[in-house]
Amino acid sequence: MATTFVGALMLVPYNFAPTGFAFCNGQLMPISQNTALFSLLGTFYGGDGKSTFALPDLQGAHAIGAGQGSGLSLYDLGQQGGTENVTLLQSEIPVHTHTYSSAKTQSTLNSPTGNALAKQTGNDKIFSSTLTPTILMNPTAIGVTGANFPHNNMMPFQGLNWIIALQGVFPPRS
């Protein structure tokens, strides 16, 4: 790069940080060796502010702009949020019902299409076109499902590395 501002972030498609750059992986940096970068970042991303400060940690994260756009949430500089995995709670699933309809009365007995569930009798057929709506369904016919495991909540992605400039031109304030 010809001239880079100290603290500039870049996405790169390689697995190393070039000279004068570091990965944005949340690492602690000594203030004494990086005074210009510390004066820009402060402790927004961590560190004690006396001898260390932290670089932003963009591993497995998506960078968003700080501030608040029209109709959008407010995000502070250095704020982290979101999650890669989510376990849905019953209260988060839309209200819905599972119904059983016995409206159809004619169909082949070898197919569930248009037929009702029935008790198996001697042969291999488990469907019946003789519908009796007063017969109770086996309670295991429609049961609880799921294992309470989190599902992946990540949007489609491409693996790249964020780097930050440790050296360069100090950005002028306008």
C-alpha cells in the first residue's frame, strides 16, 4: 500500500498480516510501542488503558457502523452483539395448530392420500377410507419433536481476514 492511515481496517484474502499490520483478533497491544494507534482506539475494544489496549476482535463477526441510522438501533463504538447459534424457545415459535382432518372418504387403502389413520388389522394397511370422527387418535401419532439443540444462525459467508494498520499516516481530524 502506498499510504495507509494508522488504524485503517482492511479485509484480506491471505493468512498472514503484512508488515505494519496485525490481525483484528482482540489481542492486547503494549501502549508504549503503539502510542499513535492507542490514541485512536483507546480502550474501546479492551485493555487496561495504562499499559495495554486491545485491537478489535472481528473473528467470526460482521463489522457494522457505529451510531444510529434512521429507524435503526444505536450501536456504540466497540459494542459487540449477536450470536452464531440460537436455541428457539416455545415462546419464540409462532402460534399455530396441528389439526387432523377426516374430510375425505374415498381413496385407495394403500396410500395415506385422502385417507384417515387407522389401527392396523392383520394386513399391512394402516389407512382407512371408513372415517369415524369419534375414534380417538393414538397420542403418539403427533408427538413432540426436536432435541433442544441450537441451530446455526449465521448468514452466508466467505472466509477472509480483517487486518488493522499499526503504522502509517496519522489521520487528520476534520
